[in-house]
Amino acid sequence: MDSRQSSFPALPKPDASVSDGRVLLDAASLKGLRKQHGLSQETLAEACLNRHLCVSIASIKRAETGKPVLYRTARHLATAFDVDVSALLGPSASAALVDIEQAVLALHDQAFAQHALNQADETVIRYVLELSFGLDTQGLGDEVERLVRQFGGVPLGMTQGVVIAQFGSPQAYRSDSERGLLCALALSREAFVKPGHALLLRLVRLSAESPELHTEALSLAHQPLQDRYGHAPVYVAQNLLEQLASRFEFYAADEVFPAYRKCRRPRSLDENAPRPLVGRAIEVLQFKGVIEATQECQDGHVVYVRGMAGIGKTRLVSEFVDIARQSGFACHRGDVLDFGMNSSLWPLGQLLHSLLGLGPVGAGQLEEALSRLKVAAEHRMFLHVLTGIGAAEPPALYAAMSNQARTQGLFQAMCEVVLRLAVHQPLLICLEDLHWGDSALFAMLAKLLNATDEAPIVWLLTSRPEGDPLENQIRAGASHPMSLLDIAPIRAREATALADQFTDVDPRYRADCVTRAQGNPLYLTQLLSSEEGVFPDSLRHLVQTRFDKLAPDQRRALHYAAVLGNRFELTLWREALGQATYLPTADMRQGLLREVEPGSFVFVHDLVMHCLYDAMPTALREQLHRDVARLYRERDRTLHAQHLLRGNDPAAFDALLAAMDEKRLACQYDSVLALARQCAAFDARTRHHFPFALLCGQACAGLGQTAEAREHFQQALALAVQPQDRIDAALGLAAALNTLDCLDEEERLIEATLPIARTLHAHIALAQLHQLRGNIYFPRGDYAECRRLHEEALSYARIGRHLESEAKALSGIGDSYYAQGRMQTAYEVFDQCVRLCERHGLVHVEASNRSARGSAQLYLGQPEPALRDAGDAIECSRKIGNHRAEVFSRLTASWGLVASGQAQAAEQQLSGALELARNLGASRFEAILLEGLARVALHHGDRERAQALIIDAAGLVERFELQRYIGPWVYGSLAMIVDDSPLSEQALLKGEAQLTQACLAHNALRFRVAAAETCLLAGDVERATWQAEQMAALPQASSCAWVSHHVQVIDGAGRALRGETMPKGLWEDGQRLGFGNTMPRLRALLG
């Protein structure tokens, strides 16, 4: 037997449950769990995503149809259902192998039958293109068959005078629909079709049925038309139009064939119909492998295409996009431009428009798209900023954030959109021309690559070798799997094949062009598009030669286009030209421009745009830039300024300053500094220009670059001439000096500025200056002067009706009362401050004062609202990126948790705060955090660790001179925790001495309790009673639950140690007040 005639189809591969990296799940169990929870496959995928588990709908379908899935997918599904992975596992590997062996026998029985059906596997739905038409003359059958086969079709024969041919069988190709339609048009031209009848092209399911059973095709082919003359019309099914519209024109739908559209003619091979890709076969195969692997594994990948300008990156990317789309991927793109981006992250905003299907929409339509995608509410603000849709100024919360928090928020919002879309359909995301980008874009891109590693997303990135960010910027921050394609010039035979597509060009000239282009596709196509016999010495010369042959109005239009940039909108182009109905002519679009979407044009390559741009006389180029700048005056201040700059217009500097101020108000501080660098052309002005120095200082302060901000503010102060300018510069500089702990210099600056502000009656500035000065006196321990200055600040703030200054002044007053131990008053002032912040959205002031209110509530015996305030403050601080406030908020929470005996929760807060504090270099927090951890260790019974931690805390107090802040507090805990009696006594004496140094009052409250506990443990009741008396003498002691409760406990414990009865209910009262574990060793001793 000839094996070629009886060859079996390939046997199925062994079940993947026995292969490395994959596992077979029990489909019935998985479906049962899903239905038990009332989840569809889609909602299950979304539920996984909400728990940061990346499981796509495709993976769920695989698992539920008995196909193996990745170990990761199995683990994530088990986590989603809160079950062990083993509960989801299907048959064992050995059982799967037995099933395979049994299936082989059945396969042999079916093999010949399958072969007889032309390998049409009915378990897999496959479609082919079917062309049907009535044949005019029976004797022409051979010629028709030859013509069909010439276009790659397979004639199925003729039934009842109707010929049926298929395209895409036995092997499907992406060009099947195009070849089928071209074949139909050729048959029509050759008059093979029965007069008065049509050819019909449609998509049908692959079948082994005989032609006699194609009833619909027979019916349609026999349907007569009114017009019996001319070429037979070709009708194409509606579901084929999308893939054919770029190459063919179609009439509107008619009544004859309502489900079809009549083909008008093939389009000319212009920008709307890219020429077939020539060469790059290896790259295409590699990309197909990536696409197939992504579909199979549901994992992400990066394809990085790198090559010199004009080498064919964009055409190759276009082919990749086509491949991905036909494989079921949703394809989206963004472009990095060398001119015309209003921020570093503009390409990601453009990408978001594509991902969300947005056009020129309003905020309402964006919200609708985000709601449809179920994007988290906290991310929507960032998406409004990225897309540029919404208010000119960002929300107060966005403005209150640190630069790091804003960047993180933008990343998380972008990441959520991408992942939510990838759950439903694999994505291809293309970003071209990364060599034009900057570090902010690359840092964000690297984070996105890492975050989407386990999602079915292919990132397609392109760059040129010069300025390529791959090694130094992207790979430095991303560990995502990557395929690097370095694109070389095309081979001579491939260049010849490309040239052969220009059928209207003389063959000898084509051959000369191939030699001349040396494998550069852009140069070759430009040569072939020029007049025959012209051999410019460069692409620049070639483009200029073609340009010179255009009519004057065409040249003028292209000049404006080159000035607008590589990508521009038709509406703006028309406005620049002063022609409301202008459209580019065909000879301009051929090889120079292409319309990427209705009303949006790009040059076929940015090199072509630069050739035209650079060839313009300088005077003309500058005049056109000034003309275009006027169009952007109200549209976009940044582009307005940049066009003026390129137009060498003296007004450019002032326009750049206006753009910098707009970006500052939008909290785009990176963009402010980028615009500042563009002011280098006006070096003489920048060195002596106050607003420029001030804006640079404000931008650096916004980015947390305090040292640089100080330099700019100092320069601004030196340049300030007007009194108000001196005040503005001084306020910025004072804040920077405060952050850098240069308090003496800050105070001298404030003292010098206050008279100027008083002369101007600048009430807001006076409020800010007094508030800054009050902050200086707090760490000095002069709390009365601190309060006086903040009260003055409050008065000025209310006169000037400046809510932020009012809130900050209240905060300072509250701090002064807290520092003196007047907890009830402190609570009331902090409460007033927090309520003011809540009413007016002052989130950046609210976070720290909410935790301060919680601290006061702890001493007032109100543990529940105190912990609630601390928790809210942690969330608020984290949201705005105020790490210092977050440390204090966690510290406040830990105080309440330690005091009430919730050791595990306290340890979590303390550990998180300690990590943050060390990252910030905030040493003043580290000692008190270690004190809290020492008490947690004591609660767990780990005395050795507790003693080591408290000794470390005491060392930090001395090292960083923190005696006034938390010295006695730490020494009191040290005395209580250590077993060494002499060391304990020494700690008590040291703490007592430090209490005389204007310490914060919480030191007295904490030290007296710890010292009394230490004395009671040693049996010294008299000394413990003295500590209680000292505590009771503190200000507002009668209203402070901490004082009254601990005085009672110390007195009751003293009685118990003398053999008397301890009053009942003391420990229970302490638990209710949140003080159940403030004296842990004493309670353990007395029960």
C-alpha cells in the first residue's frame, strides 16, 4: 500500500496533564464550584482580577473543557474559591495515559473515514470563502478552473449551471478573502458569468458536503438581475467587509441582496492599502510563534523591533498587528512623537483612548466606558488625567499627593484597564518610536511590563539604534520575557519582489532602483514613486525632487503639514491653510502622506517629514511656525509655546513661562522642568528672570527635590524686585529649609520677610509665615510661643479667607496643647481642624491631623474612635503618598493596639511604620517604634527580645538627641522591661531628669505609669504613689482618663501589695478605656 495515499492524520499529543508545567483540572468540580457561587465565566475572571489573580476567560474555558492549564492558573482558581489545589485536580497522569492508549484504538477505526472527508474535522469549526456564480457557457469550464486555481482557489465543480469554488481549503491563508474577490472580479471582466446574474462571495463552514447541497449558493446564483449588460456584479457578504474595505470600494447595501454589498472596484494601491510585505519571513514566523504561545500559555511577552530609520519597522509592525488581529487579539497602539507631545506620558494617554474606544469625548463618555469595564473608583481620577478628559486643573486629592503617589496611581490605573481588558480577550499593545521618549515614560512602561507578565498581552515596541532606551532604561526596570528583533536591510531578491509591485514602472528602471536603494525599503519605494530616470543622491534629494514637481498650492499645504508635525488633524491643517474644505490630492498622498483614520494624517515616515521640513528656507519655516502657534493659543499652551520657539519669535519665552505655570497647576512637575530646559535658548533672560526661577523651584519642590528647590528659590529671592515677589520666593525657600532642618536660617528669613508682608497687608502670606515660624518653636520646646504664633496665623488666615492656612494654624495650635498635656483641648482643636478639612477637601492637611485627633482620644479613654481615626489616616496618607504622615498614623494605631492588648495587630502596624521610617531616613520615629515592638515582644513572653529592642531604642534617643520628643517615655519602658535592677534604676533617674527639659507631655504620662509599675514590681509602694501624685498634678489631669485611671490602678495595686483588698473592676475599666495592657507585668503579677 502506498503510504502517501493512506497516511493517517497526526495522532493527538499526550494529555498535557502529564507534561511539565501543566495540570488537568476536574472540569465538573470546577463548574460546580462556579455555579455554587453564582458566577459566570466572565464574572469569575473579574473576581480573580479583583483579588490580583490573573485568570483569563480563555483559561477558564480551557479548564472547564478538560484541557490542561498552567500550574499558576490552577493555583489562582483554587485561591479564588478558597479551596486547596488538590480539590480541583482531575485524573492522575497515569490514568490520563491509559485513556490515551485506549483512544489510539478508536483512532485507527476512524482514520480512513477522516481521510475520506478531506480532513474536515467536524469537532473543529473551520470556515472557508465560497465563490458561486452561474456559468455562461459550458465549454469554458477548463478556463474557469484555470482562473480559479490561478488565484489559489479550489473548484468544487458545477451543479445546475452554477460553479462553486472555495478559498482557504485545505490550508487557510490571511489573503483568502482578498484573492477570492480578485478572482471574482477577473471572472466578471472575462465575461464568464451568465448575463443578468451576479457572483457571490461569502463565508461558509467547511464541510464535506457535495456541491448539490449548497442550496443557498444555488439560489443566489440563479437570482436574476434587472440589468443584463456590462460586467457581472460581485456581491460580498457583510461579514467580510471589514477585512476587505482597505483594498476595495463597496456600494451601499441594496434590496437585491440585503446581506451583501456590491463591490465597486479595487482601491488604488495607496496609503489605505499597504503593499504586501516582502521578506521578513523569519521575523514573521517568530512573531507567529509568540502569538501562539501567548494564546496557549496565557502569559505576556515583549517583542522589541529595532532598526535604523526607513528599514521597514512600521510596515513589519503593521503585518504583526494583522497577524495578531486575525488570531483573535484586540490590537491597540500609541505613538511616541519627537514633537507635539504635551507631557512625557502622552503616548499612554493615546493608548488609553484606544483601549477604551474613546474619540473626542467628554468626561461623561469616559465615565461610561470605565463603568462598563468596572474600573475601581479610586483609579478613575488618574485615568481622567492620563486621557486629558476633564477639568483643566486636577482634583484636590491629586494635587495633594506626592509625586511618587501620583506616579504610582497613574500606573495602577493604567494597569487595571489593561488587565481587565486582557481577561476578556488577549491584547496586542504597540508603542512605536521609543527613541523619542524620556525616562518618565520608560519607567512607567517598565512597571507596566512587569505587572502584565502573567496576562495574555503581547507588547510590541519599536525603536531606532540611536537613542534606543532598551538596555539602559527599559531592561533596567523590567524583567519581562522579551524577543529582540534587530531589523536588517532586505535582501536583493526581496527588494526585487518589492519593486515588482510597482507594475506601472519600467522593469529596467525598477532594477536600477533596487541597486540604488541598497536594501532600504523606504528609499526604494520613494525611488519607484518618483519619475523614471531620476536618481537623487539621497532620500532628502529624492523627496525634494518630488516636492518641486507639485503645484504651488500643494507645496504650500505640505509645508504646513511638515510644520504641524508627523501626525496632524485635518481640521487644524485646513485652518492653517485657510481652506475649510481642503483635501490632499492623490499625488500628494501617494508615497508622502497616509490617512490613519478619518480626519487624521501622518507622513509615510518621519524621515519624509524631516526632508520637507529641513528643506524649507529658514524664514519661511519660522513664519509658518508663528502662523501655527496662533492656532494653538487657546488649544494648547505647550504647543503654542513650542511653535513660537521654533518660529524664533521673541514671545516664545513668555509663552513657555505660561505653559510652565499651566503644567504646575496640573501637578505635571516633570513637564515644567522639561519646558524649563527648552528655555535654554533664552539663557540671558532665564538667569535674570524671577518668575522662571520661582517656577523651577516650585516644580522641584513638587517632585520632592528639596535641595534643588532651595537653590532655585534662593535665586528667585535674589532676583525679586517687587515686594510680593520677595514674599513668594521666601515662602518657598522657608518650606525647603524646614524640610532640610535648617531652622535657624529659616527663622532669619521669616523675620526679614514679615515686615514686607505687613506693609502690603498680605494677610495670606502673613498667615503662612507665622505658621512656618510657629513650627520652628515646637521642636525647641517653647509651646506657648508656638501656640501664640499659630494663633496669629489663624487670625490672618481668617481675614484672608484662606482655608488651607486656617487648617494648618489649627493644627499647630492643637499640637501645642497636646505638647502641654491638655488632651481635651487638643482633641477639640484637632477635631475642628479635621472637620474643616473634610468640608473643603484639604486632604493633604487632614491625614496628619486625623491621626493627631486619634492620639488625643487615646489619652481621653476613647479607644474605638481613636483607632478608627488612625486607620482612616493611614489610608488617606497612603493615598496621597505622604509617607511621614503614614508613619505617624501607624504609630498612633499601634499605641492604641498595644495598650488594649492587641499585640499581633500592633506588630503589623509597627513593622510597616518602621520600614517606611527607615526608607525615609526619619530617625526620630525609629526609637518610639522600637519601644512599641519591645512591648509587643513582652506581651508574647519573649523577654530577651523585648530587652534588646528597648535598649536599642534608648541608644537611638541619645544618638539623635530625641530626649524632648520621646526620651522619658523610652527610659520608663526600659526601666520596666529589663531584669537588671541597677540598669532599671539608672533608666528611672535619667527619665526623671529629662522630664525637666520641656519635653512633650506624653513623656510625663507614659513615664509616670511605667515608673510606677517598676516601683510596684520592686515592692516600693511609696515611690510608686509619688509617681501617681506627680501625674495627677499635670494640666487638665481631671479630664484625662489616662491620668485618673492609672492613679486609681497605682493606688489599688499599692493596697494589694500591702495585703489590703484591691478595688474591684479596675482592670475591667482599663479594658473599656483602652488601657488594659498599659501595665502588663503588674497585671500579670496581681491577676
